Amino acid sequence: MICNQDAELTSALVFCRVRSWLTGQRVVSVPFSDHCTPLVANEKQLSYLISLLEQDRATGKYVELRTLSACSRAQSLAGAATYCLHRLDLRPSLSDLFQACHPNHVRRKIVRAEREGLVYEEGTSESLLHRFYSLAVLTRRRQHLPPQPLAWFRNLIACLGENLKIRLVSKDSHPAAGILTIQYKNTITYKYGFSDKRYHPLGVMQLLLWTTIEEAKKKGLLEFDLGRSAFGNGGLVAFKDHWGAARSSIVYVRSPAARRTEDSRLVRRLAGPVFAAAPDLLLMTVGNLLYRHVG
């Protein structure tokens, strides 16, 4: 952020300024990411970078860091949230990775899915995107949330190119489940996953993740980042545990400390049933309006 052009780079903080009339101005490292740990050698360097941001009038309400290292905090930062992160080491053999999976919740599901006549597709075509997005609307309704805008996924495809892939399985021409993965260097990341719960017994999500692991092994990748989960979402945490992935924590810290109000919790509780019953068009419209203000 501030350095002589010829000086050796020793530390860095990647961030975005969020300017929103709805949620206010803030600095986030970085929006819509699960984690973006500061590139610093010690807390002194981190404190210095944070102080520079805090002196900037454009910072707004707060500075938020999303770090994998709970101890890598400046004194001015306070905890805002903690999430569970699952990462799968891909260095063992494919057979060892398979054996490390839960026998009932993963291995048997994969075997069943391979017998069910599911059709697997991958890519970034507009047709594939629209079928993937239909699952996004279905899933987000089930979660009592509006879906991400379709334009968001189009922008991801345009920006990330061949490093992004949509993977979809269908049953009798009906989209059953889809995931979006991103590859960077030796890591492949499971970023989004959506499904039609009618097909869950067929092992559709297990098949998608196992196919991703098989492809990653062929490419010589070293890690499968399964993304963040809220500790309160026991079902999702258990699903990722069943793959033999290692758990760690993502710590979101802010300066100044975050203030959570009962009003915001009440709004979420009241909005949930509305989203669950709303028509698809209304859900998508709300997502288009609100999504840019969060993250």
C-alpha cells in the first residue's frame, strides 16, 4: 500500500473498500471470500498496516480481516466471528483418500450414485450456468435466503476463466446437484454448492465432490479447500468431516469491534418465512438488490 517502488516488499494487506448506502462504508479483506490472511511476518507489521487504514477517512465504519491465523491479530482488532474451515490433503493415493471417507455417508453414496444413471457435465456454458442457477434458487429458498444474482456468477466466469468450473449432475434430464470450484496454484476450492433435496438419497453431492477429487489428483493438486461453515450448522460441518478433511478456524476480526444488535437478528428471523414462500422472480429480484451490499 505504501512503499518505495524499488524497496523489498516485506508485508501486504489485500483489501477492498465497500461503499454501500444500505450497509455503510467499510474495508474488508476481502468481500465474498472465506479467508484472506494478511501477508505479514509478525503482529508489528500487521498493526502498522491496520493503523494506516484507520487513519484513512475513507475507511468508514470498520476494517475487517478474515484470517486463518487466530493469533495473527493487531491489538486494535476484536473478534467479530469464527467459522470452521475444512481442508483435504490430496497427497495420499486416491484409494487411501477413498478409504478415509465415512463408509456410509460418503463411500456407499458414491457407489450408489454410480449406479443411478446420473449424467455428469462440467464447464462454463450459458446453458450449464442457467441449470446451475435454478438449483441456486431452489437451495437458497430452502435456506430462507435470496439467491446470489445470476450476474454474479457470470462475472466470476468472465474474471476467472479456465480456473473456474461448474460441475452438474442430472437425473432423467432434471438438474440434481451442482457445485462451483475454483483452482489456484496447487489448491482447488469448493466455493458454491446447490442441490434439489429430492435427489439427496442418490448421493449426488458425494458424486460431485469425489469427481472433483479424482480430477484434482490427475492434475497433481495438493489441497481441496472445502470452504467455511458456521459452527452452528452441524449438518454441513458433519458432511465435510465425513471426507476426512482437517478442521481449522477462520477468525474474522474488526477494528473497531463489531456491534451486533437484537434488531438485526429479529429482521433475519422475520424475513426467513417470507423468502421461503416468495415466488422465484421476487426472490431473484431481492437477491439482485441486496447482494452487492453484503459480503
